Amino acid sequence: MEQLMKSKRIFPLKLVTFSLIAGICLGFAAMGFAGESIVGEDVYKYSDKNAVYGGTLRTQEPAIRSLDPHMETAAATTDFANLVYNGLLRLTPDMQGKELDLAESWRQIDDLTYEFKLRKGVRFHDIPPVNGRELTSADVKYSIERISGKYGKKSNFKHRYYFEDKLASIETPDKYTIIFKTKKPYAPFINYISSPWTMIVPREAVEKWGNLKTKAIGSGPFMLKEYVKGSHVSFVKHPKFFKKGLPYLDAVNIKFMPRPATFLSAFLAGKLDVSGLYFFQVPTIKKKDLEARVYERPGAYTRIVRTPPWIEGKIPLKPPFDDKRVRQAIAHSIDKVKLLKLAWGGAGQEQIGPVPRPYYPWGLGEEDQWKYNPEKAKKLLAEAGYPNGFSCELMTWNLAYMTRPAQVIQQMLKEVGINVNINALEFAQYFNKTYRYRYEMAFHITTAGVDPEEWLVPYFGKLDKSTYYKWSNHELWDMIEKQAHIMDKEKRVAYIKEIQRKVMDEAMSQSMFTTRRYTALKPYVHEKFYMHEGQRRMYEFTWMEKH
């Protein structure tokens, strides 16, 4: 695996054959993900040569908090946003480049200036209050300003760090041209423009409804038909979609199914055409649905263990977590290899720093890994004044993919004298508490970034920019600010690694592991796969054979 990560070759993701699932080895490379398998077809060999029109695709997702792409953080929201909205650009399927979406072209004029030309004749959905009008540069300007927190309560816009205080101006010289000028050279800009969270929305829809949490109007391949919280969401084809010949499907129905046993049973019973799977469900599919195809891909979401947030002047650090030795003791207490094996069958990779290790070349190497050393942990606790350990709460949300590893971590911490009570909350309840920043410890999952600083700014950056976590270390703030303006990639890579080592020394947030991801498709479904977690449902290309 280490050799794969160091290699600059780009390997295609593979279709997994059941007899050799255990032999799959997936790596990442060159600013994105790349997987190599010893068996199977290349998943990118999608073809619509024999595509037919029609059909309603049935799939499932866990429950979501909101449909609003500018306010949300959970990946499931992007699954809906990709059906309804478009961005200027998007990441290519292998994450190695960018592909055009609403933009028909773009160019960087100088170190500070970027020009985009929009496609002509792009129509929003024919739904009040937008009523099918043309999408223009004014909509792009409004959307980028909204993401930046200009309209409404800033704290509601979790990705505002993308553009807030970064842009000197947004010019719209005509309906189809938009020019961005940054205040300083800004290395992440194009990556953030390509983010699945940077969707273009119509102003009048936001102004009518106040937000887009339960309503949606975009220019995308499907129109929202019905959203019933906790039950389902359904979409119908956008008849005036700007990409000729797309989409193929008439409709998409998504049921909310948070329990693994529920969606596995539904897929096997023929009630779902596509479903995500956990690694432990693959053998059941192999045994009971021989025609199903299962695709495996690497995951970008990292399980992490957090200690309490620190908001200078508002939420101070309290004992025992105010002592760095205690936080470092926690890091030394967890055997990541064993954790991944016991909690997730080894179907993933142990992580090191905040940026996922295989996100080549940005992740740290094995030499930077915290060593599992329970005796060292006990010594640090004693030095900090806790020779007999202490008790605390570890909160997470109440799904197996979180509670199972949390229980393993609980046992490992107990062995060094840290007695942890697990508080497993409902998904929405967990995040509501998380964003109040008052808790002791949390077992969490980081977002899947499109730029390496996405694992830095929203967690450890300045308080007005850190939207997911708070840590008031001014030296760290300055370092994170500096990296964004380093345009030389090699120098930026080295500096981001230095930042990660600083985060690891602070030991307030420890990366545990990423997991491999699986998707099951019925044999009549043909889907174009995108590697990034935020682009995993790109149904504009999906078609189904008549069955």
C-alpha cells in the first residue's frame, strides 16, 4: 500500500468480483484517489451507447437534516443537490482534474483573476417562483455571495471559508460572463469552485422560502417532486435540462433507510435498484443475489476522536483536557490497526494527520504516526496529575458504523484508566450538539475535501472561519492562513505537512481510519461513477435496461 501511495501513476477503480473481494487493494494518488485491483472491469468504462430512456430509479440514503447545499455538511445532502443543481465546474470521475458543468469555458487571466463563460440557454426548473427562467451570471454572483455568508446568519453557512474575505470583487460584464478577482493569490480557489457544495441557486427561491432546507429549484437534471422528512424524497426529470439527451431516467425515488438490515433486505427483495453497502454485507449479496454487481472504492471520510473545543474568551479548556499530556495520552492509548480490524473488519486504512494519508502528496507518512504505547499513556496521565485516570463522556451518533468503533475505543481507553461513557445520539441531535461546541469527547467523521485546507480551516482555523470545530491556537491560525497563499505546489505540500504535525502535537483531534465503500447495482442499472464522496450520486448519466 505504501508503494502505491508513493507512486504517481493513476490506476482506475475496478469492478469487484465476488471471489476476490478480499484481494482488493485500493490506493490514492496525485491530488485524488486511484485504485488498483487484480481483477474486474474498469468502472470508468461506463457507456451509454445502448442507453434507453425511461424508468424510475429506486435507491436509499440515511435521513438528512436539510436539502440546502450552502448550509449543510452531511454528504447525503450532496446526493440530492447533484440531482437538482449544477456548479460551474465539477471534479472528474477520478478526481484528477475538472470538467465543465454550467461553464462552457474558463481561464485564469493572472495570479488574481479568473474568468468563466456560462453556457447559453440554461433554464431553471419551471416551478414558481423561478418559472423556468434562464440562469445567468447574476445567479452565480448571488450564489457565491450566499455561500460566503452574505445573506443571512453567517454561522449557518458551513462552507463560507471557501470565499469569505478571499474575493476582491465578482464582476458580471454580461449575462454569460463572470470574473472573480481574489485579494491575494489563493491556491484553493479552483478546487472550491469545483466543490459539490458550490451549487448555483436562484435568489427568488431563497427569498420566498427563507432557505432551501425543504425546497429546491435548480438547473439540474431532476426536479424535486416531494420531500417527506424521515420517509423519502422523489424527483422527476427536468425536460429542459441543458445537456442534450440527458437525463435518461424519468424519475428517482430515494427512501430514507438508516438501518443496514433494512436496506440490504430491500435490495435483495428487488425494492431497490441501487444501494450502498457495508463491507460485512457483501458476502450476503454474493450468496443471495448472484446477478448483482458490487463496486468498491476508497473512502475519504476519516473517523476521528476529538477532545473538547476551545473558544478563546467564551469556552475555555477545562481539566483534564486543558493539559496537552492528557490529550497525548489518549493518542498513545489507541491501537489504530486493531481498531480498524475489530470495528470495521480491516476494510479501510489507518490514518495519521488531518489530511487523509492517501491524499497524495498531502498526507503524512508512517514516520509521523502516533505510536500505540499504553505504558507511555499511563505515564503522561500520571505526570498530568491523573495517576488513576479519569471519567468522561464520548458522544457519537447511533448508527453501527459509529457506535461499533466507539465501543472499541472505549475499551482501549479503559486499559489506561480513562473510563468513557458512550452517549449515542440521533444523527440530527448529535450535530446540533456538536455545533454548540460544548462536549467532552466526540467520535466523529470529517468531511471529504476537494482541497487539503478543507481538513484544516473548518477545524483548526480562526474562530470566524472554523465551522466544524474550534481550537484557539494563534500560531496554528497563522500557519493555516499562510498556506492558502503558497502557489508553488511543492512548497505548499511541505508547509501543509508542517501544519499537520503541529495539529498532531496539540493532540486535540486524532485521525483514526478511513473505510472502503461499496455500492450494489442490479444488473440492469448502468451508472457513471465519480470517485469523490460528494459526487457519488450523479444520476444524470444513469440508465436502466427495460426489465
